[in-house]
Amino acid sequence: MTPLSDIARNFFGRSYRSWRPDAALRDTAETEQLVAEISTIDEPAAIPQLLYMLAGVTAGGFNEAIHKTVAHAIQKIVEKCDAITLAQLDAIVRRASEWRFPLMREETIRQISWGLLGPIGILSFQSSGYTREAAVRLLSASYDGVELPFLLIRVNDWVEQVRDVARQAISDRIRPDYAAHFLRCLPLLEKISFQLRQDSRQLIDSITDCIGSDAARPSLLLAIAQGDQITRRLAFRFLVRRPHINLISDLKGMAKSRDPMIRWGAARELRQRLEGADLRTLLLELADDRFMPVRREALYGYVEKKLPEAGEVLRKALLDRHRSMREIARFHLSKTERLDLLSYYQAKIGVEKERPRCAAILGVGEVGKSQDAADLAPLLRDPSPRVKQAAIRAIGHLDAAAFLGELSALLDDERAGIARAARDAIAAHSELLAPARLRDLFMRATHSRTRQFLISLFGRLWWWDSAPLLIEATACEDPAAKQLALDILATWRGKIGRLTGKPSAQQLEFLRNSLDSHRAELSRAVIVDVEDHLRLASKDVDS
């Protein structure tokens, strides 16, 4: 949950200093100003403070205008909260309400909530079991779906009486015409199913049976098409678990979903269920999908069904843009053909189309040997950024040490993708990370991202090499680079493994000098941490 904004925090701070929940405001203008500010609050994290304003009015007949505005503010926030956010608020409100609010009965809750389900639901999170039970009874009288997440949360309440009321209310709602509301709460159902007390598990099983029933199928399909990401994917699981006469037709439609995970799930189910011409038509569509797992399902379909065109499709996949696809194609082709993969990829480097050309370059990096890196070196100067990136990655895999100079120079390339590829190629070989060389590159870097890439490489060094470079980097005028160095220094704190190796006297001197020169840039915690390690390491060196 997003923390309370500075604006809301300042508002509550001013409000608590200027008035008490049981005190009348001084004048109409003060009331109007407070009402106007409350109306603008639209943050879930503000609910505990708003609840204090709402529940505190029971002590002294608080201003009606503010009272009503607070209730509506809570209602507005609740309407925008998903079920998981409400479950998070349950724990927060319970802690915040301990020893602060009086016991409330149904009439009091109805009065201070102005009959709005949002405030009533939030009051069902109170630490008092009596208040929770009263709020749940009020919630159970509504059937418009707003009450459902609150009731589901209370199904697992630690007080039996509260749990029983919530469970009965849920049982009354287990019917096909209410299934759409249960589907909107699928993420919450998934969460609480792992936490339920034994006496409530049968209730959840009944809910899932209802959701998966034929009568509720239209609501299930609607949830897959229009729900949020988590709801869509959970609803899809319900769909495939319950065979239906229209399942194939439904899955074909979902194979075109905008959600890649739904497309993947539909593809996986369809390739196992279809045969003949229907299967071939499906696999042709899947083979061109932009999401790799979907294309992979197409490969599996051709291979597992032993279709005549499988060999041709696998050879095409040798030049797929994703490494996993190329590896799968090579594995299956090796079972049926004697194919010189290195020669195949080298021959394809000269093709005109950029995408297969890049795949061929990467393929050489995957199947070639160190001596093949020299053949790719001219591509480090190719005008195409994608080709250049592919060459960097392939050379980094084959023989990064031989081309360290060229790769290091590319760290400062003006194109972020090329610089990042060079960083990754070097980072994969820790033996290439010479502190002096990295320091020199950092001093000559012209781009902020280059400095940040190099600082991330500093962090991969042994502590005694890493710490002085990071400390020096904190003096950088680049704010992003400086902050990254400070963050990495902070992550080193508490890692006793730094003392498992003995530093040289030269390393200790370099670290000591760096610390003395840049103390003003460091936090007190980091300074103490470094000084402690210097003191301990110096004793080892002296001994």
C-alpha cells in the first residue's frame, strides 16, 4: 500500500493540533475549511486517521458537516480499493484502533457511518470483537457486492461469534446470480484460502464450486475478459479446471487475448486438445506471437504431434529472437538431423533482415568457441544498434577477455542499450573487473548512465577493492551516480563475510585515504562501518 502522502500527513497533523474529536469548532469558516480539505483526501493509507475522526465523534456530538464529510470520504476511498488492499487495511486499522475507540453497537455504527457500507466495512476491522460483530451484521443486510470483501475477511476472524455471522452471510450469497461479486474477490479468496481455520474451509469450497458452475460461466468469462490482471488469470484457472461443451471455442478466443499469460494458458490447453486441421491452423497463429512462451507452445505442438512440417518450423526457430526458442530448436533438430549449427549461423549473418541477422550473431555466441569471436569483432562497428548489441553479447560470451578494451569503450556509448550490453558482458566475468581500470573508466565517463553502470560494477568487486571506489564516487557531481554509490555502501553494512579475506596493506591505505578525503559525503553509519572494518583488518595485517 502506498504510504500516506505529505499533503495528507500535514493535514492530519494540523487537524489534531487544532481540534479534538469531542470539541466543537470555533466558527463556520473553520468548519467549511476542514470539510473542504477532508473531501480531497483520496488515499487508502488515510483511512485509519479518517476512522479516528469518524469514531471519535461518539464521545461529544461532533460537528455534523464534518461527521458526514468524513463518512463520505471513507466511502469514496473504499469504492476504489481492491479486495487485497482492504485486507491490508484490516491489519492496519486493527492495530490503530486498539484501546482508542469505545465499544459500538449496531445503532451507533449505523448512525456514524450515515448508512454507507464503506465506513461500516472499515469499522468491521476494529480491534473490538463486539464492534466487529455489529458491523458484520449490518453488512450482511446488503447484497450489492460492496459488502463481500469485508465479509470474506471476517470469515477467518479469531472470535467465533464474528466468524459465525460472517460465514452465514457468505453462505446466503452462494448462488449463481451473485457469482460476479465472488469473481471480483478472487485474489482475496486465493489469499485467505491458505489462512483459513478448518471450520471455514468447506465454505470456500462451496464458493469455488459456485464460481465454476455452468450457471456462473458467463460471469467467469466476463471476469477473464474485463477483470484486473490477477483476477483474469485466476478466473482462467477456474475455466480450464471445469470441462465444458464450449471450452474449445472459449479458449480459441482467449488465444487472442491482450493478456500474454492468458494467451499462453489458452495456447497450452489448445495444443493438447486439438487435432488435425484445427491444430495446424492454431499452431500457425501461435508461431508468430510476440510472447515467447506462446511461440514455444507452437514448437511443442509441432514436435509432440509429429507433424510433417515440424522440421521446417524448427529450422525457422533457429533464428528466433529469443534464446530459449533457439535452444529448443537446436535440441530437437539434433535428434533427427546432422546439422552444422555454427556454419548455419555464420552463413545467416549476411542476411539483409535485421532480426534474423541478430539471431544468427547470437547463435554464433551460443554454439561457437572462443576463436569465433574474432569473426564477430567487425560487427562492433556496425551502424545498426541492434546488430551491435547482438555482437557485444556474443563476443562477451565467447571471449570477453580478448576484447575487453573494445567492450570497455562501449560502456560510454551514447545509446543506452549498447552501453548496457557492454556492462553485462563485462559483469559476467568477475575476473575482468580490475579496480584500477574501472576507476579510470569512471573518471573518463561522459554519460550519467555510464557512471551508474560502472558504480554497479564497483559493487561486484571484493569489499576491499569496492569500498574505496564507491566512497570516491560519492564525491561525483552526478546526483544519480552519487546516490547509487551511497546505496551500495549501505547494503554492505552488516555483511561479516567482508572479513573472510585478508586485505593487503596497499588496499587498506587506499580505503583509509578515500575515507579521510570524502567523510563529508558519507552518513555516520557508513563511516562507523568502514572504520570498524579498517580497525579489525589492520590488526590482522599487523599480526
